[in-house]
Amino acid sequence: MSNETDSTANTSPDALACEWTVSGMDCGSCATKVRGAVERLPGVSAVEVLPMRERLRLTLDSSLTSRDRVETAVRGLGYGVSDAMADPDPAAENDHDRTGHVHNDPADRGKSWFQTSKGRLVILTGTLLAVAWTLELLTSQDIGRWAFVLACLIGVAPVARRAFAALRAGLPFTIEMLMTIAAVGALVIGAAEEAALVVFLFAVGEVLEGVAADRARASIRALSDLVPKSALLVENGSNREVAAAGLRIDQIILARPGDRIAADGEVVEGTSGVDQSPVTGESVPVTRGPGDTVFAGSINAEAALHIRVTKVAEDNTISRIVALVEEAESARAPTERFIDRFSRWYMPTIVGLSLLVVLVPPLAAGGDWGTWIYRGLALLLIGCPCALVISVPASIASGLSSGARRGLLMKGGAVIEAAAKSAHVAFDKTGTLTAGRPSVTDVVPLNGAVEAEILGVAAGVEAGSSHPLAEAISAHAEKSGTAALASNGARAIVGKGVEAMVDGALAWVASPGFATEAGALDDDGIREANALEAEGKTVVVVYREGRGLGLIAMRDEARSDAVDALRQLKVLGVEAVMLTGDNARTAAAIAGNLGIDYKADLMPEDKVAAIRAMAKDGVMMIGDGINDAPALAQASVGVAMGSGTDVALETADAAILRNRVTDAAAMIRLARATMGNIRQNVTIALGLKVVFLVTTIFGITGLWIAILADTGATVLVTLNALRLLRFDPERES
């Protein structure tokens, strides 16, 4: 669970942003404890804790508090801490055993459980417990009791140390404090054997929590490990091995058959099949040749490729995916925020209830003090909200990781929850439902113009534009041997066309409607344009001031998986609609083939209005991430189609990296599965609490059952959340 402080404390203009690696945050309240410990320090503000990434970020006025003081506060809670810049690899930090903590040491990563600090505590407390039982069996009950007292005190010491560190940080209601009170209280009332057993079971539970948390993090670290550490740099006709992290933009690298590609780049020489599944989840290799983009971590399957580096290591697609998934923790779901607020008053309530159990029966009904103190202590343990607090973030982290491995990026729990509630999906047409690669089908001269003149002017107006229609015109002109006329001052007329100075005079490439308003299209031209549009083609008019030169018709075929995608959405009970700025006749032809409702002739503001009309029921908008930015922002969930483009990864709430329309349904299935998993976890956490709270009050269950139930619930919800890592959102069920 991530936490961001709401602190509005004034900070010095000289305050600096600081970042640390914090190891061992693997239980539900860890982030809350770290935040609580540091945000109370003077000069600290904007605290952000990211457990998945093992990061602490804050703004620090060093004139009021030093970095060392911040680190001391975190270490006091039993966590490892180091400067994130000086020690970017958490595994490098291994000197925190002196704190006596039992959270995961970073040096423990990759070790068997019994080699970790948590594992050693389990072995120690288990051995002491076995020794105590042996002494009691071989000697006397009195000697055995003292052995149990010693086992309990040794085992609870590091837990108590962390409890009082949290207390000094203003966090009295922690599981460590409840454990300490319960263990010491049990010793006071003579239940030494159960006290020692509770300490042992608590240590076992922490090991299991740590193992489960590491499994969740491993799925993210595995993505980073896909990028090779070295690359073959091509220089002066020879190759030399260099560190992939040091590659610079525009350098040329060689990827041999079977190699993992070391950087995001563009193929400059060679043609080969490339397995992009590590990045996009696409299982079928795609052919890549000169001019095509490739991703770091992809596998070159067939022939050698020379690749020009286009992104440095920290900015490649995999690095950005990892950062997005990890930092998505800050975008918490409404359910998660509610659970967080609930847990803040839940713990004091449980403590108050425990006091009532201890005091009321003996004082009001003459009950036995020892019996009711015992039940009150058990109630303290069973009431710990660890399982409840971790139930939501564990599911969300697994859902985000599962999606990232399949090219489905969602930026946080809030996006997952909104996607799960989507009742409508609105699609842009060009580049979303269609392939986004239109080609020219017709060039129709008007008013005595010739095809070469039409294409020369049109290519001049569209020179330098990356719009799919502009690229289609330029490609057709080049193919026909017509050079673009010299142009300058190109200006887009939003939703209508483009104008530019071509050969010293204004020229336009615009929609038939706009051209008609400008007086450049007569009745014959309008009829010709209508006939072409009725065939499902997009038509633009090329004209000079007051004179139409000709029509250019283009067709963009629907994606091969579009029909199946719409079928899947219908099965999910989601209504689909196509929103396009194209004319109604072209839109009707494409929508008719796909079997989808449509709204055509939409300006950007019209798309926003259409989205707003559907928003009350929850609407997901899927577009190319560039032209549809306003609509994407208005939607409950804005989803960008695009294989790792900057816009696809940064502007929308979510991204579909594989450019497959069917992934819209897959994203909704994954979001619904994640929310279902959350509901299961909350039910497990609260259900077990209710059952054991009742049985504890009536004396049916005792201390060791209470801690076993609490630990068991935490492990159960974590393992249940990890099931999402195996969830296949493409499978219809």
C-alpha cells in the first residue's frame, strides 16, 4: 500500500527532494509506519512511500532535519535504509543486522528462507520452544515454565524494540505493540508456554509474509532483468562489447540471431523476425526491417540486425513500464482509500473493546481476572488489521503486474476500479478500429487540373505531417513520381484540414464540407465526393483560393480483430460506439461492416460531449493518444493504443501496447478479476476476524489460535492476490 502525506507544512525555498531505498516493507502497515516516523520530523514534507519499489521520497529542509536523522527514524522501525542514488541496487545494502529487525534484509534477497534474518528468528524461537518443552518433560514443570519465559523474552525482544520505535514516532497501534502487550501480559498471568508459542507463530507469519511479498516484487524485477547488461556496439566497422546502460542515442548496435536486443531503437540494416512478447505480450514474432522500431528485451530470432539507439537505458519501454507499474501504487483505488480510513479507527476500537473485555466481567459480574485478561489479550491479537490493510494493495499490485506482462498498462488502483465499472467503450476510428495505415484509392481532377498538380500541391501542404492521411498522400505522390512542391507556414485547422503556402500561394487540403464553405467545391465535386464516401472512403479536397484542384480518396481497412473485439465486449455486457471526425457516409460503411453504433462528423469538443453523456455509467475511451487527448481525459478511463509510444505511456490512464482491439475486452476482464479478488480478500480478512473475535470472547479460542488466525489471514489474502499473476485476461469465461 502506498501512502502520500497530506502535509501542507511550509518548507524552506532551499528544501530538496530526497529519495531512499527502504527494504523490508512487506506487511500491510509497513508504509504507514515509515510515513508516520518521518513526517513528524521538522522540515519534512511531501512524504511518499512506495512499498513495491521499496522507495521513500520526501522534501527535506536540511537546516531543520538532516538526512541522517531521517535514516535513523526509519532504521529505528526495523527497516533497512540507504540513499537511493548512492545505492540504486537494494541488494547492495547488507549492514543492518545491528538493528535487530526481522523484516527482510536486502541482503536476504535470493536466499532460502532459513538463511534470511526472519528465518533465523524463526529457527531461534522454535529451538528455544523445543528446548523448553524438553526441559519440562525431562525435569519439572517449574523449570519448564522458566524456560518458556526465557524463550518468550528472547523472541519478543526485537518485536518490542520495533513497537517502541513506532510508539516514539506517534504510532501506538501497531501489530508489534499488540504482540508485545499480549506476550508480556500472558507471562504476567502465568501463560508462559502460550506466550512463547505466540512469539514463535508470529515469527513464522512474518517469514510467510516476506516470501509472499518477494514473489509479488519478483514479477516486476523479472521485467527489468529482460534487458541484457551488455551490447555489441558497432564502431568503425568493428564490434565491441559495452555496458547496455551506457548506450547513447544514435549509436549503432548489433543484435545477432538469438540475442536479446539491448536498447529501444530503429532497424537500419537487416530483416528478421523479432519476438516482442517480453514487452507487449504478443506471442507471434513480428518481422522487423529497416525503418521499423524494436524494443529492448525483445529477442532477435532469425538474422542479424543493425539497430540505431533511440532511447537511453533509463527511458526504454521496459524501464518505463516498470516505473509506471511500481509508481501506480500512488493512484489508489477508492476501495483502498476507504480501507485505509477504516483501519485508522478500527485499531483503537479493538483496543477499547479488549479493555472492556478485561474490565467489565470482573468488575460488573465478579469474573475471574486471569480468565478475562487472557481473553482480552487474545482479542488484541485477533483484532490486528494487517490482513485487511494488505488485502486491496496486494490484489492491485498483482493485477498491475499481470497486465504489464501482457501489454496492458493501467496506472494504478483507481484506473482498475474505473475500468471494472465501465458500461460503455468508445472507440476512435483511425488507428484504433482501423489499422491507421490508409492508402490512396482515387485521385479525381477538378476544373481542368491534372493528377500531378493535385498530388504536388497536396504533398506540399502535408509535408512533415505525421497524420496517417498526410502520410498516405505523401507516399502516393512519391510512388507516382510526383515531387512535393515547396511549401512553408503549414497550419492545422482543427477538425477540418491543413493550409500552407505552396509555391508562393495559399493552398488547402481539407474536408469536403470545409471546402464547400470556402467556395472551392461545386455541385459536381460534391456529388463525386459523396459517391466516394458512400464506398467507405475518406475524401479530402485539394484547392487553391476559390478553385478546387481535385479530390483524393483514401481507405483505411478495419483491424482484423475488430469484429471479435466487439463481440467480446457484448458478451461482457459492455456497449461499444465509434466516435469519429470522419464524414457520416464513411463512418456508416465501416460501422456497418463491424456491427457497431457510431457518431460521425465530430469535432474534438463533440467527442468530449459524447463521452460526458455516457460518463454516468462509466465509459472507457480508446484512441491513439494524440488526436483524442481531450476525449481520453474526459472518459472514466482513457486508453491509448500504441506500441510503447511516449503518448501511449504517459497521456492516458491506460495503454494497450499490442495494438489489438481485443485487448479492450481483456483489460476489462482483468480489471473485473482484480476487483473480484479484492472482494474475496476483504471477505477473508473480515470474516476470519468476526469468527475469531466471537470465539475469543467466549473463551473457545486462545492466544496461539488468535495469532495463527491473524497471520493466516494475512498470508491467505496475499496468496489469493498472487493468483492474479496467473490470470489470463484473453481467456473468455
